[in-house]
Amino acid sequence: MSNPIDFNGRPFHFIGIGGIGMSALAYVLAKRQLPVSGSDLRPNQITRKLETLGAHIFSRQEASNLEFFRPQESTNGVLLNPQEQLLVDQTILPQVICSTAINTSNLEYKAALELGCPISHRSDVLAALIADYHSIAVAGTHGKTTTSSMIGYMLLQAGLDPTILVGGEVNAWEGNARLGASKYLVAEADESDGSLVKHAPEIGIITNIELDHPDHYDTLEEVIDTFQQFAQGCKILIGSIDCETVRDTFGRLGQRLQPTISYSLHPDSNADYTVSNVDYRADGTTALIWEKGKALGVLNVRLLSRHNLSNALAAVAVGRSLGLEFGEIAKGIATFEGARRRFEFRGEAAGITFIDDYAHHPSEIRATLAAARLQARPGQRVVAIFQPHRYSRTLTFLEEFAESFTHADVVVLTDIYSAGEPDLGQISGEQLAAEIAKQHQQVIYQPTLSSVCESLLLTLRPGDLALFLGAGNLNQAIPEIIATLLEPATATS
């Protein structure tokens, strides 16, 4: 499933175009005036936005969708012989783009094979775009979306007009992608299916390395190998040596890859970029930034906690590598508000604050809950509502999940969001709740979203900070809960 990507006018058809990664690619291609179509069984605001750009969206995945760009009649009414007609038809066949989630039983995929359409993985499109630009690719197990969004925003504020493709929606450009007019591209580079090795950016960033996708990788060493291959394709590699695995990877590559640029939150780490005088507050973080032993100035970050200061330090390293003055960098970062579903404020009702976060790995949960605890007022309860994501991840990290909720006062769990994985009967949300209960005093298990809503209406009380965690559909419950809590006030007004 790999063919050279043709940006010279051949149409593109995306199977599953509504996904966060697929839609970003489709957006950039449509903005480049290329013909784009796609299918998705669940139309959403992203597919509707693509339609406004001229993309044709099918709500069913059928073989006939691939005929959309084929001419119905021969040019100028001239009857072509079969060989000539075949040639015309072949030139108009779309390039079919798939994600790892699309399997060989998909009707459109099977039709594409039969018709002879070029078929490529979404990572091939991203790799081709990365090769087209002076590119900055952000990789890492955690922090990719925030770091890439922050870098893109920083370059935008500095007047560099970048093209941006990220794995989350950002209010600054009203979506998960934007097409710029400059030579710069900022992209989030995903390791989940191994396709990270296809990317060869001018600047590559590695925020951290952990095992997060046991559905694809058997061991951490396999993950490390993927990141090493990515690192070797980067002209400049920037990495956080606060992550021991990244630090070791730098050591292994040190003799073969130059230059490498390191960053760390520890002043005594000998990293190229470090911080001191750090002040973590409920409204953000300030720190003095150092570059190779020289103080650059004070950085203000609106986003909370240590992990986001680390993300900001990566952005500083990128900006300096591009020749930006620290003042330009600091000005951009200071006004960056983050991506949606990354500690996103969703509203207040009955004195309860609702926050939505994409965290779905134990490390991410710990970091997000630490940020919540930092923001919480004295005496305010942090109620963590968590939907486990994938059976394989829940089973692999069962012990780590059980220990990751220490900063929560109450933990509410629902059943596992499968993300397409089969349930082999090895693990359940109820089993995870039992393990967490061994470490935590108050754990509530509710198997469905509707029962979670009912339970929260009884559990939540004025003053609580309700933090919804997970990469599935748990956040869909937030508007319903808020609306229900507001009903009494509406009725008496």
C-alpha cells in the first residue's frame, strides 16, 4: 500500500476522511486546489469544513465512490476506441489514501485494487509534504500535538506563515491544519503504526519515548528502533534528555548524527537549552531560559505544569535553530492557548468546572492530573472521569494505570473504548477499576456513558473540578451533564 504521491493534479480519495490525521492532509490538498473526495461513516464538523473547500464527502463507503472523478462522456463528444478510453480513465483514477484502520475487506479498498488506483498510506502523503517544505516534524510518545501546535503558532506569530498539520484542533487556525505561503511546514509525526520512519524533515523533535501502542509493538526496543530510524533521517535532531530513553538514543546516534540539540528542565543536565527560576502557577508558568549557559530571557507559558514547560522549551530550540530572536519566540509562546482536548475548559455549571483532556496513557494521566491539582483551589476536589482506550493498552499497562490517579480525589471509570480492537475477554473496565481501587479510596465504575452521566449527577458537587480523560468518546457526555445541571436554573429564571 505505497505509491509515489502525485501533487500535479490527480484527484485524491481518502477512505475515512473524517479522522484527525486524514482530514488534516485532505485540508491542505484541497487548499492547494487539488481535487479531493473522501468517505466517512460518521460525518462531523471536520468533514463539513472540507466540503466548504470543495471536497466531495460520501457518507457511505462504496465502490462507486471511486468513479466520482471519472468522465461520463468522451471529450467533445468524440467517440474513443477502447484503448484510448482506457487511457483516459486511468489518468483520472484517484490516488486512494488509507489509514492503518482500513483493512482489505473495505469495499472502497477492494474496488481501488480492482480498478488499479494508486493506493498509499496517509503517512506517504505526509512524507511527501515534508519533503516539499523546509519541514519541522514533532515526534514522541506524548506531547506531539501541543508541541507541534505551539511551534506552528510561534512561527505564525513571527510572520513566517507556515503550513501546519497537527493531531488536534487549534482555535488559532480553526482546525487541525492550515496552508501557509512560506517554505515552512510544521507537522505532527506519529509512531503508532511504525510509519514514522518514512519522514525525513529538516528539523525533527523527539519529546519522549515510551511504549504506548502494544497493538503494534511488542517491546520498547522496537519503539526505540523506530525513533532511531526517524532520527537518522533528520538533518537536525532536537530531543528532551529528561527522558532517559531519548538520552540513550542521543548517545547511540552521537557518532553518526550531527548536529543534535538537547533540552532539559534540569539546569545541571548540560543540555543546550535549560530553565531556572521556574514558577508553576494556576494561571501558567514562568521560567528563565538558558541557551548553552547564556541567559536568553524570561518565558511565560499559559499552559500548566512541567510537561508543558518542556514542550515550550522544545519550541524555543526550534525557533532559535531557525534564527528567530528570543523576544519573537517568547512573544508567540506567551499567547498560545493550546489545542482542543488538551486540558480544554468546556464550561461551568452548578459551581462545577468541566475540563476535557485527551490523556490515555498512564504517563499522560499523571501529568494531566498534576496540572489539575495545580489549578485546583484549596479544598477543591479533583474528580477524574476516565475511559480506557484499547484493550491492548489497558492490559499492558494495568499496573501503571492503577498507580496513575494519585492526584485525583475521586475516580470514575467506564468500560474500555475498543478503537476497533476485538474484545478477547482478557481485560475490562471493571477489572481496571478494581486495580485502581487497591491504590485509591474512592473509585466508581459505570460501564456505559449514560450510566456515567447518571452517576456524575449524584457524585459531583459545587466547587469540584471534573476532568474527563481519554481518547475515545467520553467527552461527548460533557454537554449533556452541563445541560442537565443547568436545567433547574433555566426553569426558575
